[in-house]
Amino acid sequence: MSDTVEIETGPGPTAAVIWLHGLGADGHDFAPIVPELVRRGERALRFVFPHAPVRPVTLNGGYAMRAWYDIAALERAARQDEAGIRASQGRIETLIQRENERGIRTERIVLAGFSQGGAMALFAGTRHGTRLAGIMGLSCYMLLAAKLAAERSAANDATPIFLAHGRQDPVVACSLGEETRRLLQDAGYPVEWHPYDMPHAVCPQEVADIAAWLRAVL
């Protein structure tokens, strides 16, 4: 399918990781780390890296780029693009359904993402109507936080959540990651929190921790 990059780590995968990229990147962004996440000869997983649609982004002067939703500003009180967020949620639901149709049950699917993609993974994962294997948000934050209590799905109340953030992140402040962790923990979710000494990026220790978490939940 041309709107995704897909990598299978072995024949006949029985689990999948749907991984959403950050603002301005595309599905190829995280494909190179797959060999670091699954050892040679380990269980077969399908990694699905979708491309976000191209849209004008207000924060970047209206310049068109791949984005899961528009961003007006980085301030916490800034208007959020609810229509764009919900449209991308629908796209994620379609991707999950497609894995179901290929023989992978939802409870064997991890929803993951970095930055804007991580925010979408948290948003869609907590609302999905069937239990997921896990939800992973890297260097991100909670979208439409005030609506979580009313919209959350009981199916994923106990789903493991992996959150990671760089302490020196100049794009999405680490305090937003900590705020998201508190929000999810206060709502009763089992959250694993990993801060790292890095900027808005991914570091080797984080990749190793993600690999270990994926082994645990899949």
C-alpha cells in the first residue's frame, strides 16, 4: 500500500506495530531502527509506518508538509485542530482494521508514535474500542486532554503505555511529557515513564528500552 512503509521481521507475522512519524517527516523516518528492535531469528512482527497527509501548518507559516493535524502554536493554551485530530484518528482505525483483515488480532497490535505521531497514538489508543497490546508515545503530549475522561474506552483501561521524553527537548518541553504521564496515571493507566538526556530525538538507550518493552507486551 503506497500510503505506508511496511517491514516484516520474519515470515507470517502474528503481531504488528503501527508507528506514526512526527511533523514534517514521513513513514520512512523510523524504518531504519527496526533491526535494533527485533533480534535476528526473534518473533516475526509487521511494522507499519504510515505517511501523514500533506497539509498547511500554521506554526510553520502555512507551509505545506506531512502532518497528522494542524498546529497553531506550541503553547499549551493554543487552539487545537480537533477536526484534523479526529480525521487522523479515523485513519488509525482503518490501519488497525486492515491488520485485523490480514489475520492480526487487535490485542496483538501496538500503536506507537513520535512527537505529533505519539500524540495521535495516545489519543487514538485510549479511545479504541478493542484492547490493544500496548500504546507508545515518544516526546509527545496529550491532545484534547479535557475530553479524555468522557471519550476513553474501557477496553484499553489496563493497556500498558510506554512514555519517553528528552529532558533537553526544545520543541516539546519535557514538562508536557510529565504532565501527560500524570494525567494518564491519575486516570488509572499503567504507565512506564522514561526520561533521557537528549533533545527532541531518539537515543540508543531509548531504542533498547523500546525493544525490551515490545518483547514484554508482544
